[in-house]
Amino acid sequence: MPNKPDAVYIISVAAELAGVHPQTLRIYERKGLIEPFRTPGGTRRYSEEDLARLGLIQELTSDGVNLEGVRRILELQNENDRLRAQVERLRRLLGEAEARYAGSPQSATPMGRRGTRNLPDVLRDFPL
């Protein structure tokens, strides 16, 4: 695991801030719900991001979602974030390609861009 300089909370402090017992954090780690940074000596260190994730886990479990359901929700959330980043990257690349194409001599032909573009229009008005 890479170095996480923002992972500063030891397990007892993280548990207190999250409102759970330290053993609960160990269980969450075994279930793959959270992955704290480990120091070279093996001590768990939690970051603000970890604490936010713990808050979400607590919220979901208090709403009646079991730990396997929480794990799946977190997986889907990660996949959603990854896909949104990919869509944003593809939109940026498409915009760059369109800008290059608009400045090319081919775009000044009588047909313009209409006769050569094979890409469908991309809807860009929904929020990311």
C-alpha cells in the first residue's frame, strides 16, 4: 500500500471519532470494507477519507444494510467514481480532437465537418 501522509489516526482515536469499538474497525478491515494504512511496524493508521468511509458504513448499517450489502454498495460506488472519471477523460479527449479538427484545412471544405464525422453527438448536460 502506498504511503498515506494524511493517515494520522491510530485505531483507538479513529474508533472514537467514528463512534465504534476498535474491534469493529478490525472486523470492517477483515471484511474488506476499509483498508487503513499500515506503518512499517504494522500499526493501522486512518485518514480523514477513512473516517468519512466509516461514517457511510455506520449510516448504511444503521439503516439495516448488512456488511455484505455495504461491501457491495462501496464496490459500486468505487466503480461509479471510476466510470465518471473515464467519461470525463473521454469528453476531454473528444473536445481536444474536435478542436484540432475544427482548425484543420479539411474543415474549410464546402462540405465542412458534416460529411466526414462518424461519431454520434454526446449529450453533455447531465451532471457528473
